[in-house]
Amino acid sequence: MGKFVAENAVKLMIKEGKQILGAKVLIMGITFKENVPDVRNSRVIDIYEELLSYGVKPFVYDPVADREEVKREYGIELIERPQEGVPYDAVIVAVKHDEFRKFSPDFFSSLCRTKPILLDVKGVYDRERFKNIILWRL
């Protein structure tokens, strides 16, 4: 599934004329399930690694995950806040944390350099409300 999500992110970026090599993608969420700090058995790492294989630079934000455990398990340094690496070329919401539900289309627009590309793996966002951005849902 991670390969599928990453491939779709790359396809959407290509369709929008973005250069893939060196593109920046924000992955929101790395825990095994929503609102729980456990990262063991998380499949989000598959998205991360597949993006790396395309030459994309992934950033990971997760307000619930244990930073030390993520570093120990996966060698990934979590960013402190989503705005840390702006501008991004795409955003992938991989875990359905309660905190992520409050984010608006304007929030995602503020994170991206052009028209936002949002991949919603968990069906968090309503298509009608997010109609002015590129929204891909699983």
C-alpha cells in the first residue's frame, strides 16, 4: 500500500509539472493507528522509503508519536511542526489523528508552493470542502 500511495503522489506531482528529484513531501502521521503513540508495525515507513527511492525528500510530522522511538525504530527525525519544511510539493495525511481533522484547505495551501496536492490516505477530508485543491483519497 505504501508503494501505491507514494507512486500516486509522484504521478500527481508530475501531472502538475513539478520536478520529482528533490521535491519535498510532508507526511503527516507515522504511528500505527490514530491518537496512539506506538510506531511499531507502522506501514507509513513504506511510503517514506518509496518516496526516497524516487529522489523525493520526505518530512514527517506526528504530534502523537514518541520522537525517540521513531528515531530508534526508523532513523527518522520528526519535524516539530508542519510548517518547518515549507514549501512542500505535496502533503500525505497517512494517519487519522484528531489534530489533523481541524486542518482547512487554507492550511494546506499555506504549506505548498503552488496549488496544493493532498493525498488523504484515511479519508479525513471532505471532497466538497476541499474542492479547490488537488485531493486524492484512498
